[in-house]
Amino acid sequence: MSTKTDLVRSHLERLMQRIFELPQLPTDDRGEIRIRHGSALCRVRLLVSSHPHVEVYSSAVAGVDKTPQLLDDINDLNSRLSHARAFWRDSKVIVSAELLGETLDFEELACTYEEVATVSDEEGATLADRHGGRTAFSGTTDEPLVPAPRNGGYL
């Protein structure tokens, strides 16, 4: 791994710890940071390239068929998003955003994460009600943000 990638990864981890005020980040076996936000499981990962970037993403709903009505709802959702985009792939509606790792700052990451997490939680449940499928977690928790258990959620 390059020094640039190591620096971006370390910076990303420090920013995520600051956002969630967590001494230890909940990660999976691929090193992706996993945070539960209501009914959604959100992930943050470093994508390695000549210019490393950070992807914030969540499957808002899984097990949903691609229909013209679903695509219309996704298009409507995209018209309201600021930093993220939503799309259907492999029976899932994914909400995702990418940020350039080398220039990543606290406000940008926090704002982007909040949009992906909130949209996945709120719109995922709405899409599941309208089109079928399921969210990563049923219902919500008493706490708005909690680390996701390693065996919780899907994706």
C-alpha cells in the first residue's frame, strides 16, 4: 500500500471517530466502517487508486424488483439529493457518494454521511413499503446512531 493511501486511510479513520465520538470504529473483515442509522446499515470505505477516494454507501432496500415505478421513485429521489445518488442494482436500491480522499475534510464527510444515512433510513422504508423488499434492520433504535453488529444487516 502506498504512503498516500495510508495517510488518507488514517485521516478517514480519525474523521469518522470524531464524527461519531467513538474510540473504536466498527469495521468488517474488509476494513469497511459499518454504522447503523435507524433501519439502514451505512458503510464507509477507502477505494484505492492513484487518487484514493472515500465511498459512503448504503443499501436502502434489498430484494426489490426493478420496475418503471421504482425507477421513477429513484429518479425523484435523485432530484432531491445534494451529495449522493441512488440507483438500482442486483435487486437493491443503493444510496452512494464518493469523495476525494486527499482533500477530505470533517464538514464534507459529516454532511455526506448524514445525507446517505438519513436517505437510506427514511427513503428505504418508504421504497420497501411501496415496492416490496426489506431494509437492513426492522424499525429504529432508541439511539439515532449506533455501531452496527458484525452479523447485523445485509450487503
